[in-house]
Amino acid sequence: MKTKLAKVAIAMLGIFVSVGAYADNNVFIDQTGNGNNVVITQDYNGNNVGGVANGPPSDTNRAVIEGNNNVINIDQIGEGNKLGLTVRNNNGLTVGGGTTPASSLNYQAFGVNNQALIRIDDGAGGPASNTNVNIVQYGANADTNLLIQGSNSTVDFRTGASGAGNAVDDSVITSSISGDSNTQTVIFSGGASNSATLQQTGDSNSIAITASGASNIFGINQDASTGGQHSFVAGVTGSSNTMSVVQAGSYNSTVNVNVTGSNNAYTINTNTR
């Protein structure tokens, strides 16, 4: 069974898509509008969320959700599911002296061998400020690739849930964020051979990692475009973990690493220009 949503162009409305326990469901989205609530739930194996082209999600074939103050919730339950998504927005609304998120993305993958390609920008190669991204992977061998152009964005990535029996192995997150005052938090709740490769370009950005397990790999690169301060804080428990941290910029930066366990290796390089 295949389910296809060919094109959606809706302003100030909500979209709710649910596909049941059948393999190979495809949801194709091209949406423009503000203040939308998008809920997508795919159950079982081999499902896709992608662009309007007839094919699986890829770097050139992502679903597009464009507009400000949209809330996007995507759950994929099963094995071998794929998400390809571009979120385009400009800025949040200023209400009562504070700024609401321009858009929020909540993505949960339940099962093994799931893949996600996510890009966030303003659609013109410029920044998409004030975006919240929450990602949870509940299965092994999951792969998430995240690219954000913008400032004041928050990314929260987690594998598994708290408690015994929820450890995840062989999961990968790769993120590249360009802009100022962005925050990334990564939590690996047990498991082995997980990896996080995180890159930030811009000023006053921060990364925090909390991990437990063995043979995990962390690669951190923070590069200040005009010399602004960075912050990296990590707490790692387990054995045979590897961490590499590179900070570049002309202002003071912070590296705070607490490692507990045996046969761990970490390299820290802070450069001034």
C-alpha cells in the first residue's frame, strides 16, 4: 500500500497525516503558510517522508514546510524509515518583549535503521532564526544529518529514553550549524558505538554532551566567524570512548570535560587567531 500526499499549500490551517501498519508508505509535502500544526505518524517499516519528486528522501528531494511559527511533529515507528525535510522560516514573532520560536520540529524515530536528512534555512540561503529542534532515536543504527543556517536556535538530540533497557547502539548524529548564539545538547542514554559529529560556525555558540556507554565517538568543531566566545561541556561515563574538540577564535572559550571510565581518549585543541 502506498499513500501519497502530492502537494499541500495551506495558510493558517493544520495538517494531520497518519498511515497505518503497512510497509512502504510515502508522504510527499510542499507546504507554504504561517501558524500551521503538522502532525505525521508513520507506522511499520520502510516508510518515507520526502519531497514532491517521485523517489525516496535525499539531499535533493526533501519535503518542504515554509513559513513562520509552524509546529511540526513527525513520528516514524518501525524499521528502515526515512525522513527528508526542509524547514524554511525567517524569524519568530515578538510577543510581550519575548520572541517565540519561528518554527518547532519534533522528530521521533522508533526502530532500527532509520535515517533523517533535515535542513533549516530561510529559503534564500540566509538565516532562519529562533528555531527549536528536538530529535529522539529509540532504535539502533539510526542516522540523523542536520544542517541549520541561522541564529538563536536550539537543538536537543537524544538516543533512547531514561531508564534501564533503553540503550541504543550504532546511532549517528551529524550536525552543521552556522550562525550566532545557537545551542546543541546531545544525550546518549547508554549503548555502544554511537557517534556525534557537531560543527558550529559563528559567535557565542554552545554544545553540551552527556553520554554513558562504551566505544562512543564525539567530534566537536566550533569556529568563531568574528572571534566570539564558545562553550563546550561534556560528561562521559564508560570505557573506550573517543573525543576530539577543536575551538577557534580570538576571544575566551570554555571547555569543561568530565570523563569517568577506562581506556578513554580525548584531544582538545583551542586556537586563537
